[in-house]
Amino acid sequence: MMFDHLPVPPLSRRQLIASGLLTFGLPALAQFRVEITGVGLTQMPIAIAALRGEGASPQKISQIVMADLERSGRFVGVDASGAQLDETSRPDLTQWRERKADALSVGSIAQLADGRWDTRFRLWDVVRGQDLSGQSYVVTRADLRLAAHHISDYIYEKLTGERGIFSTRIAYITKVGNRYSLWVADADGENAQSALSSPEPIISPAWSPSGTQLAYVSFESRKPVVYVHDIASGRRRLIANFRGSNSAPAWSPDGRTLAVTLSRDGGSQLYTISSSGGEPTRLMQSAGIDTEPTYASDGMIYFVSDRGGSPQIYRVPAGGGNPERVTFQGNYNISPTVSPDAQTLAYIARVNGAFKLHVMDLKSRTATAITDTGNDEHPSFAPNGKLIVYATRQQGKEMLMTTTLDGKIKARLAGQGGDIREPSWGPFAKP
């Protein structure tokens, strides 16, 4: 058993990874509600006016956009009630400056004869008095939330200069009764769709760089086996089913290779294998347990090893070589994930018996705990590197949270009566 000399809380992914057992039970859940807490230091005040015609729309676009922007930690909402504006209007920006807004979004939504919805918006820089243009989307009812997320992306990028992540997706695992499900949802947790359901445990979902596939571990053959699942078609292919345990898949940045943990030659060790399957290549030799690999964009693989006596995070060139220890604070550091720019490491550290999400500046090696919870698990970076999604437990319930890297803005993706875990944040959609 991996790290079985160290006590961990019950119902923990840490135990799952360590022992190859899955004992948690979670209700299936497809809807979330976003609750935002915390105050950021530099938030832009923005007014998101209700779209003209929004009352007849099945989705309140302006509310979705405002929730997206606030969840990012970069914006704070300004009351836009009473505004009678659309994308063709020339707003009185003096009025909005008086309301302390730095930016204003207005627009309209209308149903077309074919049943689709025409959604339009325009963004204004209130401070400079500039028209920042806008966009329009003609979508089906099912894609209205996606249209709202695209509006959020546009606003975020125009006002911050950084790409927005609101139209990206997350994956996570639930269990209800005797069935396990792999879900794909919008970045705000809504609009979840079941990608896979099984009577046996499913763990460790990991997005391909293309955003079209998910690697995961299934126990349907009564042992952990790695598959790759095509989301659009539902087809899957077997990647690793060797003697012993096959676990912890991680994609290389080019999508051609997976790093996996195999026990085929004895203890759990790191291997690389083609994303189409085949014979694995051992990454390095170790007398300890090596697991939880994750690729960084700078050509390194970060992983967890007890070769020094306790679980710590190391890194090694993706082609193999001598590993370098990364974490030194504390005696239990696991679940590494690296920001897209390879500048920041997020991981879980045990501090006084509590498991907390930490971030480390990889240049200075300064690490900081950014949560006040004690059962955090499985962090995953947003593709722009500005947010982290993770699982935690509060008041006896498991849930997903997002947080800014400074921990100041957290959003709870709270399910109605359900527990969820193992989030994985997908990449930007390909143009």
C-alpha cells in the first residue's frame, strides 16, 4: 500500500490512490449553485445590464455573465437595475460613472422563427468613454449558457488582456447507488452531462490537450485499468492493463503520450506510454513508490515519491533523468499540478493533521496555504492559470471549489444534496 504508514482521513482520494480501493459513495448531481466569498484587492467594478428581452429567455444571460466575472476574482458587480439599453444604444456614461462603474455591458436577446436565440451584446469602457465593440451569437436553447460564457470570455479578455476560461469545461466523478459516473460540465459547474456510467469505480479523470478526450481509471475488471474516452462519440480505447495496478494517467502537452503509474515490475513506478496504447517505457529507477505524475509545459514531469521517507513532490525531465525534490516544508505533500506557464505549483500538504491546498512560486520556492479547510483534494489549474478547482469537505459534504491563486476569492460549486470529487479542468477550446 502506498504511504500506508501515514494516517489519512476516511473517504479520501489519498487512500484511493494509495490502496487501489474505492469506498466512497456520492449521489449523482448535474446542477450546481455558485456562491462567491472573499474580497479581492484589485477588482474592476462592472455593470452587466439585463439584456433587452431577457425576461422571455430560458436563461438569464446577464446573471450568468456576472457570476462568471465575479468568480474570476477580477471584477465586482455594480447595480444595473432599471437600465433600458441594448447593443444599439448610446448609454449616458456619466450616469454609469456616478454609479462607480468602470465598464458596462448591454445587449438584447430574441427568439428567431426557427426556435434559435439571437444573443447580442456591446461592451463600454465607462472611464475612457470608449465603445469596445461586442459580438452576437445565434444558438439553440441548449447552448444559451455557452453563449453567456462566450460573452464573459470576451469581456474578461477586453478588460484584462488575458484570455477568459468561462467557456471551458470541467470533469468530475460521482457515485449514486451502485453506479459511478464521469461528468463533463461547464466551468461554472452547470449543464453537466454524463460521459460515462459504470457499476464499478471510475477515478482520476484527465483531459487531453485537445479537450476532446478524457483519460481515466476504471475498476470494471476488478483492478485499476487506464482507458481513454472520446467525449463526442463515447468510444474508448484501452491504454494500460498490465499485471498489477495501472493508475494516475497524465497527458503530455502534445497529447501523444501518457504518463502512468504501473506496478507491473513490483512497486509502483512511473512509465510513459503512447496515447494510442502499446508498450510502456519506464521513466526512471526507484526503490520507493512513485505516483501521481503531471506534465509541465517546460518539459518536466512532477510526481509524488516516498523515496526520501515521506511523500514529497519531485520533478524529472519528461525523457527521464535524475529527479529533483521540490517540496521540503512538511512531511506529506501530494497531488501536484502545474500552471500552464510552469511558474506555479499547486498541491495538497498535510499541516497539523489537516490537508490544505497550497501554491508554490517555482522560482522562489515560496509556498503558501490558500484555504482554511482541512480536507482539500485534487487541485487542477484553469487553462489561463488564474484559478484552481479542487475538491474539499465542509460540514460533512464533499464539494467543488474554485479559488484565485491568492486564496482571496473562492466560489463554491454546491450541489443539492450531493457530494462530488476529483475535478479536472479542461483546456481552451481549439479555434
